[in-house]
Amino acid sequence: LVKLIFFQDVVIFSRMMDSTFDMAKTGFEISLGLTGILTLWLGLMKVGEKGGVIRIFSKVMGPLFNRLLPDIPKNHPVIGSMMMNVTANMMGLDNAATPLGLKAMQQLQELNPKKDTASNAQIMFLVLNTAGIALLPISIMVFRKTMGAENPSDVLIPIILSTFSAAMGGMIVVAIYQRINLLQPVILAYVGGLGLMIFGIVYYFTSIPKEQVAVVSGLVSNILLFTIIITFIGLAVRKRVNIYDTFIEGAVEGFKIAVKIIPYLVSILVAIGVFRASGAMDAVIGGIAFVLESINVNTDFVAALPTALMKPLSGSGARGLMVETMATYGADSFVGRIACIVQGSTDTTFYIIAVYFGSVNIKNIRYAIGAGLIADLIGITAAILIGYMFFH
């Protein structure tokens, strides 16, 4: 028995050591593949940004924000900053989104009568941020491409649906806390219109044969992406932007980001690889699966739950778990796709709240974390259910 235990320990430690080298190699190879694609997309994003796409979205969504933030004076500059931040997040422009968000938080702090306590407007803004509204989750599609996905964009529509669910859930929770009337005509028009569009998409995909769902979703996603690219270029031409120079400017940023990601990606993948090789992750997943099976819940999605549990805490950690899940099960596996949809469904609640409130020395954050985590739960639950509808 002692020999058997010793032999098992040797095997486990051997697996753990092998995993450190294998995952380090995998992390570096992924980063190399990431460099070219991220350079391309951030170049295109910069073209769209200079073409005015953020300002267009801001004008379109402005009336809704005016109603959701009744404490903010009408036409105050902070509305523009917030809208540009949310729009940049929607378009996957993380580098542009964070400075805009911090600027918006500082402007909101100027209007805040209690400087150490989060205002209603600050909480609404942050919860909508943590919901992670995404129309163009570039990084996820890039990772899927580098991991060998046949159609990297086939998760685009599921991510849009799940992130919309998180945003609506967060908005409703905060509105209940702040006693904001969501039955105002303008709010109903926006939310109702978006809701009908989402319902139409869900209804269509539930009405066609199961084997056609992924094919149609991938086709529509690719058409949508191509349309976005053409629109970005068209707007830039209209504003007489030097497209080549602007593209290079964004591409250089993309290259720098890809290089900066390498140590973080390698370290997180090595840590996760060792955790899995030790048997600890299998034990956690097995325990969750056992509980769900006991209440007759399908457990095919359980292997993607580590990504969901990490997402509110760390964006890089959740990204590493998503990549490791695709490496273990395959980018086009059901679990691999679920992990990607979960990754795109919400943002890093604790990180965003810490950075944004910390930047203006807010100490009493009131119900911000609770509302943000409820939005996360809604988004993750929607991601799993939508994943079943599209890919199971």
C-alpha cells in the first residue's frame, strides 16, 4: 500500500512537472498566433474610432442614459464620457474604454455630494460596466482562431445574447434599488426594442433544425463582422481619415498588447495546468457534477464553470481558464464554446469596482458589488442556457 501511494505521488508530481513545460510552450505559441490577429483587429478598431463610430453610438444611446441617470444634469459632459466608455467596451476597445471610464468617474465624483460614498449615478454606471456589454468580442474570437476553431466567430451571437441579459439584469436590479421608473416611454422603447430583437433571434434559432443552428450562427456572425469592417472604413473615408496611418497606429498598439500578454498568459496557463494535473480541478468539477446529477441537471457544461467562477475576480485568470479549457477539450467542443460564451458574457466585477472607485477615493460602495454579482450570475446563467440552445 505504501509503495502504491508513493508510486501515485511520483506519477502525479511527474504530470505536474510535465504540465509546467507543456503549458508554458502552449502559452507562448498562442501568443505568437495572437500577435498577427490582434494587430489586424486593433488596427481596424482604430480606423473605426477615428471614423467616429464611438460618437455615433453615444448619440444613439444618449436618451436612454439620460433617463437611467436622473441625478445628472441634462447635457452634462459626463453623459458623453460615460456613453463613449460603454460604447468602447461594446466595440471591444478596452484600451480606449478604461481612460474614458476613469474620466467619467471623476466627473461623476464632482457631482457627488458625499465624496466618500458612491452616488446612485456612479453605481448605475459601474454595474452597466461590469455587465460587460459586448457587440464585438474581438479577443475571444482571436483566441478561438489561435486554438484552431473552424469558425472562430460562431460564438458571436450567443455572446451578444448573454451579455445583453447581464446588462438588462444589472440595470433592473439597480433601478429597483434606486426606485427608477423603468416604464418611461423612452426606456421602454429602447429596452423593448432590444428585447424584441433578442426574442426574434432566439425564436428563429429555436425554430430551425438543431444541426443548422451553428452553421447559420457562424454565417450571420461572419456577415456581421464583414459589415462592421466595411462600415469602419466607410466612416473613415467620409471623415477623410488617413486609413493607412491610422491602421498602423492601432496595429502598433495591438502588437504591444500581444507582447505584453505573453508573461501573464504563460504564468496563468502554467498555474492552471499544474492545478489540473494535480487532480484538484477534476475533484472540484466532479463534486459540482455530482450535486447537479443528483437533481437531474445535465452536467455537460460543468467543465466550463471554472471560467465562470474566475470571471468576476480576474479577467486574465478567466481568460487563462478559457484557453486551457479549449486546449483540453478542443476549441469546437461544447465545453470549449461554453467557456468562450461565459468569458464574453460579463466583465471583471471586483477589478472594475476596485479600480474605478479607488480612482476617486470612494470608501462606501453601498450595494455596488451585490448588484454587479447579480448581473454576473444572470449573464453566466444565460450564457450556459444559450450555449445549450446553439451547440448542444
